[in-house]
Amino acid sequence: MQVGVFIPINNNGWLTSTTSPQYKPSFALNQTIVQRAEHYGLDFALSMIKLHGFGGPSRFWDYGLDSFTLMAGLAAVTTRIKLFASIAVLTMPPPIAARMAVTIDSIAPGRFGVNIVSGWQKAEYAQMGIWPGEKHFANRYGFCAEYVTIMRELWETGVSNHKGEFFQMDECQLLPLPSAEIPIICAAQSDKGTRFAAEYGDYNFCVGFGVNEPQRVAPSIARLVKAREETGREVGALVMQMIIADETDEAAMAKWQLYCDGVDLEALAWRNEQAGADKSADPFATANRMKQNSDVFPTNQGVFVGSYATVAALLDEMSEIPGLTGVMLTFDDFVIGMEQFGSRIQPLMKSRARATVAA
């Protein structure tokens, strides 16, 4: 099973709580995390892009870095781990994103990929005057399909003459070509988004729910497996999963309860209002998923809480889900959490028996 880390490019990681670890994003913080991930043999690191936070007492995600420039810096201080930057497709023409990707590939040959962000939160784009209107909710995967098509044409041939509904290229050129294929990651949950991932992605993130319930992500993976069988393409299923670990189950659960007690309801209410803007979203869409359990859960992903042995066993159970390729981990405290995973959890995992720790 592949394992990656979803690095904290925005403040406080993925816990919307006033009682969880509070920290600002920085290059130094993410360098430490990614270099330790590389040391412990993790396969990849990915940074998201979020352009408007949720506010509230925790000021959740109000502080954030840029994904491409952060990953370019991390490319220069790592040697093996794969790196994925996220592009908010409404903010940048595809030829520019493609050129930036080739530039990072020249820093870290064969180690770079791109995560496609279609855009579900209106406030991110309206603040800059680039929100295309409510029609984008219905059009966004057609927009992304053209976006990825243009990037791949440029990466493969150095030229694009794509003529579509959203983009028209006129002998658009890109040289040099990348040193290797640049993989595309998607994070689609809706039926339409899952179909997009199956047609255009190399990986798709699937999301589970609950505490210590690894099987709850199985239906999401099954939907991707069905879609990729219809397209005939190999698309890996990656699961976003939070880890909260300690010496004992009781100690880990006490931390989790503390974070739940401090859930930032104001920030979540603002997020849910934004998520409700897409009236056509299907039950699996990101916007609807984010609202589930929002009044009791300080995170919108599945959580494994327990001792190092408990967490290792849960990850091994998840690895057996048909169609799963790997997991992308988040932590309450990323520096401590990465050390816990690398030195205490990973050695207990049957599904990571071949992971190599650097000298």
C-alpha cells in the first residue's frame, strides 16, 4: 500500500477546533515534515490550494501558502519522494500551469504531479472577481476535462491547438518537454466527478467517515472502480485519513475528545453556508460531504484514533479494501505525527513491510 502525507499548507491542518494544535503554515514547517516523510520511506507528499478560509475563533484556513511555489521549494530539498501541487483551475490558464509543472519537473525529474481543483467554494474566487457564476457548478468537470487535455497535449507534443467550449489554443507552445509523464490527481466524490477522474486522472482521492471505521470508505472506492472499469483506464484510489495516535488507546482518545470539545462551530457554519451554494450537488459531492457530521466532528475525513498498534491494524484493514491503492495521511500535530507514524506505526504494518527507511 502506498502512503503519502497531505502537508499543512494552511493553518491548523485539518482540525477545525480551538483546542487542537494551533500553528501557522511555513516553508520550514513543511520542509521538516516532507524530509521526515522521505526519511521514513513515504511515497508522496501533496499540498492543497485554499484561497479563502472559514474564519471563526480558530481562523481556520485563513492563513495559507501557494501550492506550486511551496512544492518547488520542497523539490529542491528532497531527493526521492514524489511531490504533488494543486492547481485551482479558475485562477490560471492551463498552459501556464503546464509550464510551471515542467519547471518543477526540472528541479525534481520524474517526481512531480498535479492535483486538479475544480472549485466548489464561491468565496475563493468571488473575492478576486473571477467567479464565473452559478453555471460553474454544472460546468466545472467539462472545464477541467479541457484543462487537463491541454496540459497533456503540451507535455506530450509541445503544442496544443485545442478548440473547446472553454479554451481555444492557437499553436500554443511549450518547450522543453517534461523528463517523464506528469501524473494527474483528482479529488472528486460526486458521480460526475468520479467519472471525470476515471477518464482523465491517474489517481483519485476517496473519502471515508467516522472514527476507527476503515470500511466506511469502501463504497467510495467501489464507485471509482466501477467508473474506471467503464473507461478502461488504470486510476488509483487513494484515501484521505487522519491519524491521532499515542502510547495507549485511552491517551489517544482523550486527545480526540479534547479536539471535539473545541470544535469551531462558527467556522463550520460559514463553510456549510458556502457548501450549500451548489443546489445541484449530488449526495456524494464534496460540498455535501463536508456538511456531514459537521456539528460534532472537527474534521471532514475519517479518523483513526488509538495506540500505535491499533492504528497500524486499522491501516492494514483498510489496505485490504478491493481497489485501494494507498492512503494520504493527516495528523493533529504533523511533526510529532510523522515521527509516530515512521518510527512506531509503520514498523507494525504488514501492508508497509517493504517501506525503506533512509540511513
